[in-house]
Amino acid sequence: MGKGGCAVAKQDMVSVLEKEREEKVQNQPKFYWAHDEEPHRRRKQEILNKHPSLKTYMGIDTSTKFKVAFWVAFQLLSLHVLQGAPWYTWLFCCYTLSGSINHMMTLAMHELSHNLGAKGVTPNRFLAILANLPM
């Protein structure tokens, strides 16, 4: 048979899969949409009412941009420094240093996605792209 020889079998298989999917959707309980208040906001207000000094820790962290720039430069510099190093040195540095730095960069990108690294959306997006470069 040529390329289209199994066309009938594929159609039968697709229709069987569609029927199974429809049966599963009908048998499962429907998604429940709660119209209650969002719980995180209420809990945040309760905590801030008890401890108003916590507001000083909220907002933009101006040191994020410097940390991101430093660790990106550190990772790029480590490529130059490790040139010609034995494989076990590479393995150790990649596992310990780069693993830790990449984890920190992932956390920084999360904070930047909430616009907490700089004032404005555009600088935060630029910093997030910069933090993602060595990864």
C-alpha cells in the first residue's frame, strides 16, 4: 500500500477516540466555578491589618537589576575561565554554580513577571530576557 493505504483505519481510530473522549467528559462531574471572594486577597488584608510594618517589604526591589546583571556576567565569564579545564571541573561547576545561579535567575524572572524589578513593564521584560540568556 502507498501512503494513504491506512486512511480508513485512521478515520475509524479518530472516531473511536472522539467517542471515548465525549463519554469521559459526560461521566465526569462538571467544573465548579466559585463566585466567592478571592481568598488570597482577604488573607493579605488580615495579615496587613495585624502587622502594618510588613508593607515596607512590598513593592519594587531596586537591587534586582544589579543582581541579574552580575550573575549573567558571572556565568558568561565562567565560560572563558573554564576554557581548557578538565571535564570533572566542568561537571562540578555546571552542577553547583550554574545550577544555583539558574535557580536564582528563575526566581528573578518570576519576580520580574510581576513587575517587581523596576518601574514599568518594559524594563522588567528586558531584565527577564537578560536573566534568561545564560540559561
